[in-house]
Amino acid sequence: MSTKRVLTGVTTTGIPHLGNYVGAIRPAIRASRSDDTESFLFLADYHGIIKCHDPALIHESTQAVAATWLACGLDPERTTFYRQSDIPEILELNWILTCITAKGLMNRAHAYKAAVQDNLDKGQEDQDHQIEMGLYSYPILMTADILMFNAHDVPVGRDQIQHVEMARDIAGRFNHRFEELFTLPEAKIDDQVETLVGLDGRKMSKSYGNTIPLWENDKKTQKSVNKIITNLKEPGEAKFPGESPLFEIYQAFASAEESAAFTQMLAEGLAWGEAKKMLAAKINQELAEPRERYQELTARPDRIEEILQAGAAKARREARPLLDKVRAAVGIRALT
């Protein structure tokens, strides 16, 4: 059976919430268990410092994100799990790729164009006002992340498709100019992956302030769930999907049969308060064991570090031989 390499990066700029769990963590861990998949998962701390200039947050988030994935069932024996900054080969490849990347390609990057437009909208004479090279060159570092391990598939949100297409462009340019060393990656959009709604019905996001924390205890989870918006219908009145985010969030933690029964109960007049108790119970039931593992892991940061270092050693065994070939291809090699 042929295997495909799947690579996923997680930026270390915050503490994961329930939306991250449903939309990214849970499906990625399930996919990593497939026998035909070779999974690479990394903590993108160099990407994190592009926008986050708080060292304490980067450090705290790195530990929290690593502990989250491990607590939720990531198997470091099956998955190459590493911290980006522990793989110096990525940064060396990043520079080599920078030297062959067309500036015009970077000019077309969505994030850069949006920053320029924001400056123009504000009447700035310098369209590049306060735009740093980290933001501008971000797609090249992402390309190095992908090409370093010759990933076949890169699961991304739709806003990241352009970056994977850029990685294909840069890989193709290198292969044509020097030597065919890189696989052309494919962006993978899974339309079945759920985007969890938040307390107010919009996408659950820290920027909206509508998240449900992942690692709080049962009582605090209930308090968060109690904030989900509902209408003023009284107990006994029929309630229907679309009237509250409760329906969609419940579906993310229940079987089809349980979701149908929950919808029927609400249609028959179940009180919003009782429905919220049922939802909190479903969330707490699924997360009970992961929460216990998370607490154990965060109490032992040395254990997390040990796992990351083992993952880095595994990753570097893949990265070093390829980088040596890249260096030789561009002329950086021993004289004898």
C-alpha cells in the first residue's frame, strides 16, 4: 500500500478552544491513524512571532498547544510531532528558496495585499508602512515547512490555498532550475470538517470573544454554555434549528441519532436551560479523559519537551539528507 505524507502546522499564539478541537484537532488526529497516511504535525513557533510580539505568550502557547494535541490522542510514535524551531534545516532551506522566489509572487500574497490596502485606506503615503518582512516573506517559510518533508497533502483553510499554490510554484522553479528534488504539494480542503459556531452564532473565534474554553472544568464549561444566545421562548414552546447555536454545537458532540432526539425534544418544548445542561454534559463527557491527560502533561513540561525533542530527532533524520541534496544542487558543497 502506498502512503501519502500529510503535513499540518499549528501556530503558537494562543490557547486552543472548543472550535479548534472540533475543526482541526479531532479530525487531524483521526486522519493520522490511517494506515495509508504518514503524518507530520509541527508547532509553528517561527510563524507565531510574525504577528505575536509577546514572548511570554509564545512560550505559554507552545506548551499549551503541544499538551493539547497529546492529550487529545496524538500518538508521537505514529506521527512525526515536532517544534519548527528545533529543525534548523527548515530555516536554511527557507533562505535557499528565498533566493529563487520572484518578488512579484510575494507581492500577490493576500496578507501582504491586505496590509497594503489598509495603509492606503488610512491615507498613508508609504503603502508599506509598518509592514515587516516576516509578514511579507511568510509564504516562503511555509513553503520550506512543506518542501522540507516533501509533503503530498497540506490540509488548509480556504484562506491558505494561495500559499500552497505558491509552494508548488517555488518547488517547480527549483526543480527546473537545479534538480528535481521536491514533490509538488496539494492543498486539501475537507468540506466535511466542521466549523464550530460560537456563543453568538458566528464562527467560534478568539477575535469575536465567543469561544468556549477547551480545558476548563465541568462547572466553568456549563457557565460558558449558559452564555449561548437563545430567544425568549418559554418551556413548552417549540424550538427549532436556526433559533440558537445550541443545535449546531450539540451536533458536533453527538451521534446522528442523539442529535435527532435532541432536536425533537426541543421541538416538543424542552426548556433552553435544560438544553444547555444537556449540551454541557455532552462536551464534558467527551473531554473528561483528555482534560485529565492535559493536566498531567502541563504539570510535567519536561515530559512534553522530551516528546518534542524525540520528534525533532525523527524529523531531522528526514530533513538532513534532503537538505544536503539541495545544498549540493545549488553549488554549496565540499571542494574535494
